[in-house]
Amino acid sequence: MLKALFPGSFDPPTLGHLNILERASRIYDEIEVVVAVNPKKEYTFTAEERYTMMVQLVEELPNVTVETWDKLIVSYADKVGARIILRGVRALADFEYEFELSMLNRGLKPTVETIFMPTDPQYFVLRSTSIKELARLGGDISSMVPGFVATALRERLGVA
Ligand code: ADP
């Protein structure tokens, strides 16, 4: 059984996240999306909202489940017996941060491997922060997030 964890803020989940999960679900037997809960971070959506949106996003992927976690991802890996942390990478700028993070996690728990999956070119420019900015300015985000996320975002940001 090859189980991978896909941790992130998912504030909100995007079609870029879904693309990584669809592709990874064909490689791994099981994937657990781990929605990060960090009391020090300011989110647009609560942990429960991010969790609920993520559950809806992956409802057609039978081997993908969703959890929330407020501690180190390596301790979650320990808890569930996972040996792989999956991260998506877009531009080179992502790589620098992701590489450092993977070194940090490796230092904490060398038996857990971080695997990077490059984005599909279609989702190259998708990141949650820019999508929120675009939505705030009334831009069309329908090719970036599923309809239910677009609706939730418009409601939260108070745009018609
Ligand atoms: P974090 O706050 O931990 O960076 P995110 O929710 O932004 O969490 O992202 C979770 C994971 O999904 C990260 O590995 C991130 O690089 C990846 N990701 C986000 N958007 C895309 C995308 N458009 N294509 C590929 N990977 C992505």
C-alpha cells in the first residue's frame, strides 16, 4: 500500500490542486489531503470551510480522503503510517521554498520522502492568493476554481 499525504492551506482549493490529485491518484494507492490548521496564519476560509470544500473537490476520486491537522506534517505521517509527502510545483520560485521545506521535513523524519509533481501547464499561474485578488476585483475565475468555490469566494469577499 503506497500512501501519500498532500498537505496545504487550500484557502481555497483550486483546479490546480485537483489536477495534482487526479494525476497522483493514478500513481498512489491512497492519498490523504491534509488541510493545515495554523492559528498563527490568517485564512480567508475557516479550517472547517476549507475541509468541506476539499471534500467536495475530490468527491469523484475514490482513493483520496481529506483530514485536518494542526501539528507537523511529519507527525501526521507517523500517525497514519505514510512515507510520502506530495507537493505540487509551479514556477522555479515555488521550488526554492518547497526544496527548503522538504529539507526541513527530512531533517525531522528522514524516512518520509517528499515527492514533487510539476503542475500541468494549464494551471501554471494558479495560486490561491492571486485567485482571491482576481475575485476581489471582479475578474472571471471560472477556469481556476470549481463553481462552488467561486460562489463561496464571492460571498466571502462581498463581491456580486
Ligand atoms: P501551502 O500554503 O502549503 O503552500 P497551498 O494550498 O497553497 O498550500 O498548496 C498546496 C500544495 O499544492 C503545494 O504543494 C502547492 O505547491 C501545490 N499547488 C498549488 N497550486 C498549484 C498548481 N496550480 N499546480 C500545481 N501545484 C499547485
